[in-house]
Amino acid sequence: MYSVLEALYNGEIMPSERCRPSQEEYRHLAREHAQNQQRMLERVARLDPDLAEELAAFLDDYMPVLAMEEAAVFVDAFRLGARIMMEVLAKDPDQ
């Protein structure tokens, strides 16, 4: 029998890699953001190559911060879901 918990433990389920907004607006904004970032880096590189490298490093260093924020949101949402299930499954709804 397939166990979701075992699959999660074994790394077969990776919510951070599977979950992306599916709205066309998200895809458009993400694409636009990436293009704007690339243009900005190219403009800065023409003016000051060292500053462009520093900016690129700064942006790369910020990615783990975003990942931590996403992880915190996931954990909080998971806990909320678990509390909802506990309430739904309780014999006495006032527990």
C-alpha cells in the first residue's frame, strides 16, 4: 500500500518543487521579473562590472531566505490543516 508519509520521508514528495501557482498571471509576472532582473544586471555591468557581480551575488544569496519563508508558510499551513482534521474527526465538536 502506498504511504504518503513514507514517500514524504523518502524525498519522493517535494512540495516546494511541485507547488507553483498555475495562474497565467503568475507565469507572466515571473517571466517579466526574470527579464527585468537580467536587463538590470546587464545595465549595471556596463556601468560597473564589479557592482554587477556584487548585485548578482546579493540576489543569489537572497534565494535561501525566500526558501526559508516558503518552508515556514508550508509548515504553518500543514499544522492548520492538521488542526482542521482533528476538529472534523472529533466526536464532540467542542473538544
